[in-house]
Amino acid sequence: MGSADFILMINLLVAGLLAAAFMTIAVYDTGRVSARWLAFSYLLGMAYFAIEFSIPAFADARLPVVAAFAVFLGATIAFNGGLAHKYGVRPPWPPMLCFLVVASVAVYLVQDLPRHSLTRMMAYQLPYAAMQFAALGIVLSSRQRLARLDHVLALVLGASAVQFASKPFIAGALGGWGANPQAYVQTSYALVSQSLGTVFGLALALLALAVLVRDVLAEATSKSETDALSGLFNRGGFERHADLAMRDAVRRGVPVALVIADLDYFKSINDSYGHACGDRVIETFAGFLREAAAEHHVAGRIGGEEFAIILPGTNLAAARLFAEGARNAFGALPIDGLPADHRCSASFGVAELTADEGFAALLRRADAALYEAKNAGRDCVRVSGVARRRATPTVFNGKG
């Protein structure tokens, strides 16, 4: 067994392991279509390496050579389909499949050209380069926000496309790719080509795997931080994301305010109309809060009927206006299941971050302002001023 044969065997094993890894993700998360297509891509990769390994056994290698080409090109197309599903791009199946047919026919026809013809070599390698450039286009055309790992994947896709396009010239520099298909695996070019394929194939696979694992972990974290009823952050999720938003605002030198709201007489709603109506009140207020919040705001349900929203780039006066607007708008909303003339209300506490405090202190001051709103008769807004932030709040025996 020569060096190129040995690398083929390694590639066959690696492709199998990668297919198993992507399939594991697909089984773990049945809704992740991208993982299934990527697993199929590497299953096709295994078939390609198996065909390549068997070519020396054929007296006439025309058909197995074309089959190997078509299978590997199909693997790149399946890979592109997986990327398209991952990045929210419509998979361009019709043009890619038409390209597969045309390219395979072209490879079949160039078999009659001299073995070392540049045209023949280009017919083999340029379709692979084209599919890698297509993959690059899929990633870059995504409407999703690309992170650093996504940009690294795009960079490696571009480099992989270039290496495919350069292979005909590498083959020429290394003395060609053998007198016939059977002799290919014994050439220096075969060793270099298979090595490059291993490096780029493994790099792309590991990057795609890392992207999928990152998304799975992010979704799992998001689910653990989301309140099922309201769809907002739960208390733990709110505190983590609000603290990050606050730190970012401090770093940028912009004000940040916190608004806490508590639904008034919520227990009486549950007692009088049932918990289902109480749930609808929570859903209605959460939906209103979600619509009122800007993209950079962080909103959460931090207690049974208590909500909070942190407003980066907002000072105390603007935060109070936000709370007053929310109070008035929510008070006018009809709620399904309650009498037509029944309107719900909420009390609000507002505080702006000062230079010498952290998130926990800001939360305490906004909560103290909320207690004052409850003591003032509910359905109102109270503000925690800087001068009053160390004052002992009026004690109110429970919210509601």
C-alpha cells in the first residue's frame, strides 16, 4: 500500500467518523435539518474514497472515475445544502443538481483527451472549486448575524475553492497524475492532492461541527433562561443579560435605567376569574412589553407577576416616560376572558444607574421605588432619585 492509498484509507475513516458526529447532532435535535444534510455529505465522502480505492482493480476505469467524480461533487452539494439550512438561505437545489449532471457529462467526455491535458484536469477540479465558492456565497448571504466562527468558516471555504482551482497546475508541476487512472494513486500528485483534501476537508468539517454545536448549546442556554408562559427571560436569564447590557452601556459611557413593573391585584384576578385568565393577563403584559422594547433592551419576568426591563442608553427622565406610557397603554388593553369593562393595571419603579453601584444595587433601588408605587395606591410610577438612593423605603407588606 502506497502513501496515497494510506491517506485514502484515513480519509475514508475520518469521513465515517464525521458522518457519525453530524448524525448524532441530528438525532439529538430532530429539527436540525442542516445536520442531516452534513451527515449525508460525509456518507457520500466515504463512498467517494471507497470508489477511488477500487479504481486500480478496473481494466477500463472510465465509469468508476466518472462515478467517483459525481459522488464527490454530490458530497459538496449536500454540504452546501446543509450550510443553506444552517444559515437560513434557500438551498439552490435545481442549479446545483443541473451543475452536477453537466459536470459529470463533461468529465465523461474529456476521458478521450490526453491524460495530462490541462482542459481534462480543469474539468475535474473546477466544478469542486465552483461548489466551494457557492458554499462561501451561502454563508455570506445569510441574514443571520455572523460571529467570528462563521467568518473563519467562510475564509476556509474560500481557501478550499482556491486549492481546487490550483490543483491542475500543481499536477503539472509534479509531473502529472499518472499515465492512467490505475497509476494515479502511485503519483506524487496523488499524495499532495489527497493531503490537501484531508486538511481542508477536516478543517471544514470541524468548523461546521463547531458551528452546529455552538448553536445547540446556545439554544439550550436560551431555553433554560426563558420563561415558558411569558416568552421573556426568567429571573436568572434576565439578571445575566441585563448585567451584560449594563456593563456594555457603562463601557460606552451612556446612561442605563431599570424599570420594574408589578401587576396590580393579580391574586384577586386568579381568585375571581381563574388561573387561566391570570395566565392571559401575564401573556398580554409580556407581549406588550416585548413589543414596546427596542432590540437592545432586555426584558424579563422576574417573579410571579413581576417584570423588569433594562434600558441601555436611557436616562431617568426618559425611563419614567417609558414607564408612564407602558402604564397607560396596558391599562387600556382588553384581555380575553375578563369582563369587557375590566381593565388591568400595573405599578412601576424606575431607577438610573449611578457611577458607584452595580446591577444588584440598581435592582434594589428600582424595587424600592416599586414598593413606593404600591403604597401610593398602585397604577402609578415612582422614581428612585440619586439623592434618595440610600434612604430606607416605605415598607409595604407584599405586592399585588
